[in-house]
Amino acid sequence: QVQLVESGGGLVQPGGSLTLSCKASGFAFSDYAVSWYRQGPGKERELVEHIGTAGDATNYEHFAQGRFTISRDNAKNTGYLQLDSLNAEDTAIYYCKIVILRDGNWLDYWGQGTQVTVSS
């Protein structure tokens, strides 16, 4: 059974930092890329970061560049998203997503999300 469990969210002051985790189970984590998305209040879900299987291929959305860092630890079956220099616009639920090949089909799997609130 595929499971993705995010953690690490919380309330942080502007300028602060958080490290989000995405713990995976039920599949060969090291064989798949990991994506992080976020959905702010009243907004559509948007892609934040993406990392390839070896951790050497990442894409940065404009608002994340220089502030967010994606990484993975295949030995721990865990993906990470480091958030620095946070501001109020970063307030959102953050989700990890992995697209997995199952019975010849590519299927999207999402975690439950972790809330990040940036406020003084």
C-alpha cells in the first residue's frame, strides 16, 4: 500500500524557516521523482519543487528560487523541502506527490498535506 506522510509544518514568523518531510512507504522510493506542491487560501494548487531519482535534477519555481531547497534521502525513503526566508504569501498547505508506475499505468499519489502558516 502506497503511503506518503508529510510533516514539519507549523506557525512561523516572517523570515523564519521550516523543514518539511515526506515519508514514503509501500513502493521503491528511490525509483521515482518527488514533487512538492502547495495550495494557499483561495488559490489553486501549484508546483513548488521537483527532484529526480538521484537528487541531481531539480526545478525551481520563481517564488522558490533562492529560498526553498528540495532534497531526498533514499536510505530513509524520505523527501524534504527546506523553506527559508518565509513570508505571508508562503502560507499554504504543502503536499508531496509521487507518480508511480502500477500495472502499466502512471498513477498520482499524494500525501495528506502539512500546514505552513507565516504570521507575526
